[in-house]
Amino acid sequence: MIQRKFYLPEELYQKMQLQAKIDGKTITDVLRDLVKIGLKVKERKQTGRGAKKLYELSQLAQKEKWSGPSDLSISHDKYFTLAK
């Protein structure tokens, strides 16, 4: 474990204190749980950004009339091995 010092607004601290009492946990445990949840949410949002970027790239390809092999969806394995 790593020890860090954080400053929290009074209102946030009180909410965490109440949640700790409800859950029968320490404030530290509640804080760890909330950080884990928050990081998972951030990771999901970041993963979604990749999909958004791919969509934007496909829109740009359509706008600029980029093209590839007409049989790419069928022969993708062949083109993948050629790219190596």
C-alpha cells in the first residue's frame, strides 16, 4: 500500500463518512472502492474514444473517396499476410 495525503471538500467527506457507516466500512475502504469504480468508468470512456476515432477516419475516407481492394472483406487474411 502507498500512503498519500488528500484534501477533500467538507461536503464530500461527510458523504463518504455516511456511506462508510451505511456499508459498515472505513472511509479509506469507501475511498478505495470509489476510486476503483471511477477508474473503470474512465477506462470505458477512453475505449469508446477509439471507436469514435475509427468512425471519424471512416467519414474522412468517404469524404476523400479513399478506396481499397474491392474484395477486402472476403480476402482480408490474404492482405494481412501480404502486409507483414
